[in-house]
Amino acid sequence: MQSLTCSSIAQLQQVDRFHQLKTQLHDRWQSLDTFDQGDGDILVIPSLSLDSRELQKVTGVHLYEERLLFSLIRLRNPRTRLIYVTSQPIHPSVIDYYLQLLPGVPFSHARDRLLLFCTYDGSLQPLTQKILQRPRLLERLRRAIRQDRAYMTCFNSTHLERELALQLDIPMLAVDPDLLYWGTKSGSRQIFAECDVPHPDGSELVWNADDLALAAAELWERQPNLNRMVVKLNEGFSGGGNALLDLRPIQSFAPGLVSTAERASAIYSRFECLRFQSHDETWEHFSHRIVELGAIVESFIEGEVKRSPSVQGCITPMGEVEILSTHDQILGGPDGQVFLGCTFPADESYRLCLQEYGLEVGRNLAAKGALERFSVDFIAVRNSDFPGGWDLHAIEINLRKGGTTHPFMTLKLLTYGRYDYTTGLFYNQQGTPKYYVATDNLQRDHYKGLIPSDLMDVIAQHQLHFNSTTETGTVFHLIGCLSQFGKLGLTSIGNSPEEAEAHYERVIEALDRESQLNASNFYLSTPTFYRTSL
């Protein structure tokens, strides 16, 4: 009992210290644009501290720590020092690529203010956990950071990131891990209900297949015209934890024809036929994940013309809510539920409505004590009965940096521009609106084998780089995924949607041509015995 009491006291002291550190952010905060303009250190922890088995559904996920490399653009401020930690070393040409994007900053000056640390551990453990397991690395980080003027930023926050911030004695600019429930599927639904934001009918959180079948049966009774439902793991992400339940083969069990128990039994029998959004998922594995993570079931929003827009916001250390951007998401997978990329801004028909819903959700989150970035994903269905001709349904909240974070921040940091809330557009310093197309998932088998230096050759030869004078062109990310997985990320920026799309298509055309040409030359010049062995 005594040890339990001591442990509880120590835990309370840690929580108290975490909140004391948070007040430093409050004291230093002026605005989102000026926060990084002073003399300070930014510790970037790009750890994907998420469920490891769900992460394995993402190709090349161990290299996604590179997605936050847009943070290097913050070195445009000559008084900023940036400390970036990764699991594995980053190719030097990738670092050079980002530093050469900085307008008006000598390369050597920026490089001297960048400190790179690495755990040299390629395991599936979250990066933050690897850091905490290495006392000597922790000590080197302590010595490198000026604690009185530093803060930590991360991809997502968990108890691991909170522990690291405490170990380093610096504040963390991220949501308190105790509030992460509000970023789950069930937590999102609760906030939508509290804010009166339209969202699909669905269930509360369940923890086994029997209860899931019963929840689905009750949903069908409330919505007797349903054809399909979506089953979602409570902590799935990027759509990989979703599955589609087709009710049409069991219409003989529809409401009014049989009892609830019979309907639930029929639905249970259909779980083996779920259409999973992750290509290698099975019901046997998925059902075990329900026990571990929980799940919900929702109405599937039908419609001939559908889109998936989103709104991004930020809750400042002062508790104020700012809308950062809106996007139309590019989705793929068997039923269009897997995030592939996005276009900015969202369609003018609904972008201002998205902002209003985003503000409502943000204020609710701020009242609960949340901090920093959040986003809300929607389904938009063409319907002339609704304002702007679109019926919007909120489907989830993300309390972390996501697939829309790095392209927008890349644009913002490179142009010194501003987001205009009255129009939902982003303007550079000359007042020119900017647009982009971005993806994390440009993937082709014939890209495999291209190393970072090869990509730099293609960029230079075809003039694909971002032009700091016109502020148009393409910025690349996930460059480390290219050789092994044939996968690449990019943000193509233009002065119109059409120009952004044209830059995007030029990249694909150039990469396709050069990679196929290189493959052809390889086979022409390689001895026969090598070709046979391959």
C-alpha cells in the first residue's frame, strides 16, 4: 500500500510538472506566425506513436518520420535552432534538399543550426520509446537543448512523448495525452453531438463481435433503408481500420421482418464477408483488434457524387481557436476510404461551412483543455436541397499532425503567406492566391531502386524544383521511401488549381520516363548471367 501511495504521488507530481512546463508556452505565445521568430530551440520528434499493427498496413511506414522534415524550413529564422531525431539516419542529400529551399539564408548558416540525432534502431517500436530506452542519447539531447528557450513538437502525443518532455524538462506543443479519447472514432462522435455538427447515425463503442452485431442491428432498425454500414476500429487511421458491411444480401432480415436477435445473428454471419480497406486484412485478425481497440459501426453515406473534404485548425496556448486550412482529400482503397492525398483549398461551395464546423469543434476541444493541431474529416454528398448544393457529414477528428499538415506548412513557411478566413484562400506576400495538389502515395514499381541522388538528378534535369521567385513548382517528401518501396510524397504548388495540377502531372511524367529508361538501360548493359539470376 505504501509503495502504491508513493507511486501515485510521483505520478501526480509528474502531471503537475507537465502542466507547469505548459505555462511556458502560454507566457511566450504571441501568435502562430510569430511564435518561432525569436531565439529558440525546436525539438522535432517525428515518432508515429500509434498502434504498431495498424501502422504495418502503411507501405514504408518506418520512413514516415521524414514527413516532418518540412520543419527544417523554420531555419529561415536566423535565430532558430532545430533538433531533429530519427530512428535511422537520413540520407545527406535529403537534408541538403530541404536546406536549399530556404530563401535568402546561406546553406552553411542553416546547417550549423540543425542538429541531427539518431537511435540507429529500425524496429517497429515508436521512435520516442527508442529514445527513452537510451540514457546516453537522452543526455546528449539535454546538453544540446537550451531548456529555457526550447519546446518539443511531435507527430502525435502519447504518454511516451509526455515522458520525454518531462525527461528533457521542456514544454510539449501538443495535446495532453489524457485527452486523446476525443480523437478516437467514438470520442469524435460524442463531440459532434455536443456541437450539433451533422454526422452519420452510428453506435457507441463496443468491444466484441457480438455487441458489434447487436449495435449494427439496432442501427438498421433506426435506418431501415440502409444498404451498407461502415465498421471502424476506434483507433484506426488513414482509413486502414475501416471495413464495409453490405446489408443487401440479407434483406430478408430487414427491420419489420424478423426480431432484433435474428437480425443481429444474420449480421454476425456477414462479418466474414466484410470488405476491408486494408488489402491484407482478415476478419479473424480484425475481430481480435476489436477486443483490443474497440469499434463502432456507422451508416455508410451513399451518393452518386461524393467528396471527402476536411478542415484543419489550431488551439493556441491561450485557448484561442484558429482555422488553418481546408482541403478536398484524395481517397483510394476498395471503397474510397483510404487517404492518398489532398488538394488545397477545398471547393468554394462548402469551404466556409467547413470553417464554421471546424470552429465549433475547436472551441469544444479547447474547453476540454486540448492544444495545438486538430482536423475534422467530412463526407460531402451532392444534394441541391442543402446550402451550396452539398450535404456535409462529419466523420472523425484527428488530434495530431496528418496528411494535410506538411503540405500546408510547406506552403506557408516557403511563401511567408497568410490564410484568409473570409475567403478560405491562402495568399502570398504579393496577394497572389496559391493552390496545391499533394500526396504521400505516389507509388510505382518501376520507381524502386531510385536512390535520393537519382531523384535530385530528375528534379534538376526536368526543372521540377520549387521556384522561390514564382513560388510555384514541386516540393518532395518521403524521399527515403523511393528506393525500397517505389513510393514518394510531393506537394505541387501553383497560382491556380490548373497550374498546381500541371506541375503534379509533370512530376509523374518525368519520373515515369526516367525510371523506365533507367530500367531499360540496366537490362541492356547487364551481362546475361546477371539477368538470369534476377
